Amino acid sequence: MKRYSAFLFLYLFSFISLSWAEPVMVLTKENALREGPKFFAPVKIQVKYNDTLDVIGQEGDWYRVRFKNVVGYIHRTAIEKKTISLKETAGTQKHTPSNAEVALAGKGFNPQVEKAYQDKHPEMKYSLVNKVETYTATDNEVRDFIKKGGLQEP
């Protein structure tokens, strides 16, 4: 009987811990949940700034998370712990990110920061930066590039 009680306790405890997964928020403009804890692992689903993910495990600098019933990995630098206040849970408070928060989340420039750099360095060709920002590559193209270049993940 004691063995059965101990087994039941452990089973219930593991179930409760899964249901109380720690919420985290995405900090970057766009990111991906990946099949494994590597930067170039295949993408399972895309996530965006302020999306809430549930942490279900950790492997080094990578978190195993759940988002919309999809489980995948995301690097620790792309998320932060979500703080929840009673006002937020009651639905009385909403937060809209400022331009500075969105720029920081995307780790990039907003129009004001870009203009300040242009004013400070008029000799720079910022139109080339805008052109580079339009380039896209599929996951397969990135994997081929890594393989052909003999690159290794950090």
C-alpha cells in the first residue's frame, strides 16, 4: 500500500508540475521554435514579439517550450520571464509596447534611431542596409550554406 501511495503521489506531482509550466515572453521581433536545441535545427513554428510560451524544460542555454500545442526549443536570449500582476489577470490592464520596446525587441533600428545615425554619418549608404533587410533565405538554403561553408554551430 505504501508503494502504491508513493507512486500515486509522484504521478500527481509530475502532472501538477507540467500544468504549472513557467510562462515566458518572446523578446525578439521574430523567432522560431526549433526541433532541437541548436540554432540551425529545423523550424517547427514561428513566434513573434510578446508571444507567451510555456517552459517545460531546459537544456543548457536552450528552453524547451510549448506554444499553441507545439513543443520546441528557443534560445534563452530570445525570451524573458513573464511577470503577471493581479490587475492583468483580472483583465483590467493592457500594455501596448512603445516604439523603443519594439525596436529593442527586434534588436534593430526604429526610424528615429536610424535617422540619428544618418545625420551623424551622412557618408554612409543606408540604402544598402535597407536593401539587405529585404533579403530572405529558406531554412534549406541556410542549411546548405552552412554545410557548403563548413560552418559549425557555436
